[in-house]
Amino acid sequence: MKALIYTKPYCLEYSDFPDPVVGDDDVLIRVKACGICGSDVQGFTGKTGRRIPPLIMGHEAAGIIENMGKNVKDFERGDRVCFDSTVYCNRCEPCQKGYYNRCENRQVLGVSTPDFKRHGAFAEYVAVPWWIASKIPDHLSFTHASLLEPASIGMHAANRAPISANDTVVIIGAGTIGLFILQASKLRGAGKVIVSDINEFRLDAAKKLDADVVVNPVKSD
């Protein structure tokens, strides 16, 4: 397959790469769209310790199932799917209790550390356990579906707050996650949403998404 391979700091090479090995519990997905996370941008610099080359980065993606292992349930070839960025084993005690973020064998797609390497979705194909995949409806484009991972983080933050009707919400930082928190806050009925950032482009985006007040702390108190 073709893949975008992180070979050293500040260097990506578009090249041939071996197809993913499809395990008994895996679905093989032909990637149709993949987002670029802020962590990918930071990892590209080689300063985080979580993108040790060579590595295929990318974890915000969607595509079509082309093959699957013998243990896969609830999916068929041709299904349109997106997937979680966290690869959990579904077997350890935390997983059995539903605490997937505490999985004793946790890995993250598109991440490489001294403890593990898990190639991601800046490629034609990616293989993931079937239990981290989710079907997407036909009317949802692959581009939009690739944003479901960061969108879920924004919704989770709004739910955890928790934000109730007529609350005033202050969001510091209008990056992708901040903008999704803005939208999730509105959906939960927030009365006023204030967004702060030093980047005018991001503040303009927040205005377009119905932020009630935007503040650039460099320009105003």
C-alpha cells in the first residue's frame, strides 16, 4: 500500500509500505479520509517522544471495511465506518468494567513510544480491532466522519462539566476541540458561550459557530 511515513523530525515521505496484518479480531479499513490532529503536528517536530520514527501517523479517520478476521462480529465487507483512536484489549479487568481508557494493554493509533508502536491512518489501509469501529450512515461524508473522534471529545467535555440550560460557559482556546466544545455547549442549552484565543482566525471561526462573545486577551482585558 501507499502511506505517508514519518521518517525523521520535520520529514514525511509518501512511499510503499507493507499492508497491515489482519488479526482474527481485526477489520481492515480502506481509508477514505483522515484528519490531522494537533498531536500529529507536534509529533512531526520530534519533540514529544510519542512519534518515534519510522511511523505512519493519523488517528482521526473513516473508511470502508475491505476484509476482516474470523472473530469479527456485527460488521460486513463494504460497511462504512469510523473508529476510536484508543486501541484497548477488551480483555483486561479495566476493559471488562468499561474503563477502556485504563486498559492495561492500551495503545493509540499513529503513536510510537518506547513501549509500543501502532501505525495509523495516513495510509491506504489501517487494521483495528472490530470493537473500536462504529458504522456511519450513508448520508454522512467520510470527511465529516473523520471528525467524529475530536467531536466526541468536545461532547464529552460538555457532558462532564456538566453544562445545563442557561449556563454561562467560558472556553479558553478555539482550536478544533474548543470549537467542538462550543457547539456541544450550545446543544446542551448554554445561555452564553465566551471563547478566548489569541488567534484571530480561530476567533472568527468561533463567531461563525455562534459564540456569544469572543475575546483576544492580547488585545483586551
